[in-house]
Amino acid sequence: MNTIFKTVGLVGTGAMGRGIAQLAAQAGAQVLLFDVKAQAALDAKQSIETQWQKLLVKDKINALQFKQYCDALQTVTELGELKGCDLIVEAVVELLSAKQELFMQLESMVNQDCILTSNTSSLSITSIAKVLQYPERFAGFHFFNPVPLMKVVEVVRGLKSATPALEKLCAFTKTFGHTPVMTQDTPGFVVNHAGRAYGTEALRVISEGVGDFASIDRILKDQVGFKLGPFELLDLTALDVSHPVMESIYNQYYQEPRYRPSYITAQRLAAGVIGKKVGEGFYKYKDGVCQVPSEEAHPDTSMIALDSLPPVWVSARAARRASLYQLLKDLGVKIETSTQPSPNALCVVAPLGFDITTACVLERLDPARTIGIDMLFDDQETQRRVIATNPALRQDIKQAAQVIFTLDKKPLSVIRDSGGFVTQRVVACIVNIASDICQQQICSPDDLDLAVKLGLGYPKGPLALGNHLGAENILEVLFNLQTVYADPRYRPSPWLRRRGALGLSLLHEEA
């Protein structure tokens, strides 16, 4: 049980404050709840006790624990009643001036050993602390919602935060079964910073007309293994929360192109189409259930004989060329192995980063007969194939490709021409931003991967994902995306470029 902080004060009793209070009480601390609205603190106490009652009914806690937890939780009506606390956690409105005013009041009341912390997700810890006499005892203590279930906590070092205070916060975090991640005070800290690419790059894909929202979500879930697609996730968090965070991180980094927000979310926020909680976002919701559009039907393969399909020629530059040949062999189609395609062949390219148009030009292929397939992942690793058209593609060739790549009934998405398809560009941006977090020494590589897995639910940490796919492949995607789009958002981080060039793991730290 906790012996680090005997009395913990919670200022602000919304969802985050309640969750933190629940964990602190379960860790053995006496917890004092304060809110400027006294009734809000009482409601929070009742809500937390209701959660414990549910755990008691499910035999997750026993009757003695239930009584101990309830006895440890109290409400106070005056801020001054927190003066005896060893730790105070603030979870009020995300306004710098409001937080500064609160902490100036608290600092004048508490003893010198009391550690003051903010659960802010977007404001600078150093900026909040600048009004304090003793900024060394102030730090960020950032939890994720729902607090009891999200097992990671960012312990944020402000410019003047003292190491002993940070170490105590890390130790306290472990007492309630969560994982602390030490991070520097930078925009978005670790998790919100690392999560930038997933939504912003998917929005870029949408803005180019590559596919619709549901298609992009299906591709990223089925090819990479994300639990939620980017647009499902934006609907869940709601644009009134997520879009301001996008703008905040972009502006705090002085318009760094990697974090550029999208007009799409700004427009939807203005229209009030913000997500699940209002019944409509990128999807519509009926009684809280997402109404996902059906997939576009592909040509019926049952009536088409294999011998009527065109032969397939594969580019010598194709990514995972041997695997692609094996796939076509398994599908039972005729494969051409000559250096140049015959006049009737369906030409297949599998570029990394380039769009199909560029691949046609570079390889002098007939665009009317050329399609692309995304082979960043091995076909056997994914639950879905993705092929891309180009503006000059013939309709009969498109249909033949759809038939060929669904002969084994594996789901197929057909998208319009895009540099890096969908998966390549989103994954490459995720790995690149994570690499740059390490380059900036915001946190350690191991802590970054752990924080993202716990905080965002990614199937692998971004750096481990980059290692799995090959840093050299991620670099090729980024370099070629720069060629296609001439956009500095795709420039590789030095961390990624150097480790890729030297054949090192992206988790490798210099001695």
C-alpha cells in the first residue's frame, strides 16, 4: 500500500479528478475532494463510491476494502482545508490564468514538503510554475481517461522541477498499478505528441479524395491492427476536444509542418458535427451505435473463369517482390516473368512512398494497364489488401484486378492514386514523429513505445513498428513522399535517418 503520500488533495472533480481520486484512495491515501461548486464534490464522492459498489458486487474488492476506500474519501468546502496535504493534483479547466491563480493560492497555504501537480494535457508546466516561489516542487501529473483503466501516467518535468519530486510521483503511480513515464515539458508531452500523425495524416488522405472515412478506417485497422480507425477515434474523443489540441500543438511548435491540422475538422467543429456524443461526426450514431456504411461491392468472381483474366506482370522494383509473386501463384493466375510486360498484361507495381502515376513514369509503363498494391506489410500479416488506381486506368483492367486480388475471398479496398497508399504514409509519419520525440530527448525510446501502447492502444510501439517494417523501408516511404508532394512534413527525423543508415534499432540509445 501507499506510504509515499498520506493525504492527497484533488482540485476539480470532473471525470479526470474523480478517476485520480479513486486510484489515490485505493492506494491507501486519505483523499480530500474540492471543487468551487460544493455540490460537484459531493456528486463526485457519490460517483466514486458507486464505482466501488460495482466492484464489490463483482467480487473485485471485498467488504473491508470497500469500507476502507469509502472512509478514505472526503469532501471539503474550502481550499484552505487542503493545507495539510502531501500531494495536490489539479484537474480544472484548461486555462493558464486559472491554473496559475489556483497554484498561487495553494502555495501560500500548504507546507513546504507538499508537491503540487497539474493534470493538464496541453498547457506548459513551466508556464504554470512561473508564478510560484518554489517551482521545483511543481510538476505535471497527466492521466488518461478513463483513469482507472488507462494504465499510463505522464510525469512531466518542468524546467525547474526537482528530480526528487518527480521520483516520488513515479513511485506513487506504481502503487496503484499504473506505469509512470518521465517526460520533458514539451507540447503534447509524449502520448498526445506521438499521436499527432494518426489523425492528421488520415485527414490529409481524405482531403486528396483517396477514399472515404469508412474505407480509411477499415484499411488502417485491418492492415496495421489499430483498434479504432482515425475517424472512429476522432468521433470518440469529439472534435471540440481533439481539434483544439491539434491547433495547440501545431502553434506551440511554431507551425511545424508535421503537425499541421486540417480544415476538415475545423469546418466540422464549426458546424457542431463533432462526434458520437452529439449523434453525428464522421459517422452517424443511432442510440449510441455507429452506423458504418457497407463496403462497396466488388465484381462477382463466381462467373469469371481464370483463363479469361489477363496475365499479370510484376515490376522488378516492387516491394516484397518474392512475396507478391507467391501471392499471385497462390491465387492461381497466369504470371509473366519477362523483363517487359506483354501488350495484354495487367501490370502491377508495389512502390514505397511513390504514387502509381510516378511509378508508371519512372518505369515507362502503360498507365491504362497499371495498378498498385500496398506491400509495406507482408500479405500474410494483414487482414485486407489495398490496391490503388491511377487517373488513366482502364475500367476493365480495374475490374480484372479486383477479381484477381479477391479470388481467395480476402477483403480488398480499392483507393484512388495516393503517394504511399494509406497505410504507408500514416505509419511512416507515426514512426517519424516518434523518432523525433527521441531526437528531442523528450523521453527515452523504451518509455515512448510503452506510453503509446498503453495510452493510445497501438498494436506495437511506434519504434518497434518501425523496426518490424525496417527503418530503411520507412525512410524510403518518407523520401518518396517528399518527391511526390514536395511537403516538408515528410522530411525524416535525424534519429530515424541515422539509425536507418547504420542498421541500428530505432530503440537504440547512444552510449
